[in-house]
Amino acid sequence: MIYLIAYAVFCMAFAWLNYYLIEVKDYKIKHFWNGLIHIAMAIAGVYFWGWQIGVSILFVARLVFDTALNLFRKKGIDYVSPRPASIVDKIEKKIFGQDGITPKILYLAIIILIQFL
């Protein structure tokens, strides 16, 4: 569990970096690289600590990174982009529409449930 908390802290710092690049430097984020970082960390989690941590890392990334980025950008916790750029954001929007809260609750529930398996 400590690994997930550490990853959540990393996600907040990474979200701040993305915020800085987007809002201050007017830089277009390459979502592929962001996703690759989270996937690499999930693979490392599986390798070092087991599948539960690896899978949970992906959901922590969705929950914490997206929420922190939205808050840094003053968009609100439930913000959903009208034109999502990342593949995962597009899938999430297709499933949940403009509902930004339900996926976060679902991801948190999945993280908690996986820890008991």
C-alpha cells in the first residue's frame, strides 16, 4: 500500500509539471509519453510487488493524476474535456459522457478491492 501512496505523490508532482507546461509554457502535451510513463511504472509494480500493485498503479494514475491536473488548472474535480486528446480520456468519455465523478469513484473502489485480493 505504501507504494501506491508514493505513486499518488508522484502523480501529483507529474500533474503539476503537466499543468506548468500547459498553462505557463503553452506547451502541447504528448499524451503518449505520459501514458508510457504510467504503463512503465505499472509493469515495474507487477515485477517488484505483484499484479495487484501493478494494476492499482494504473487506476491511481487515472484517479490522482487527472484530479490533480484538473485542480491545478482550476477546472474542478469533475471536469471532462469537451475534446479529449488521450486514448484513455476518449474511452472514458465514451463510457461516462460528461460525468467526471462516477469514474473517479469507480477507480477508487477498484483500487481498494484489488488490495484485498
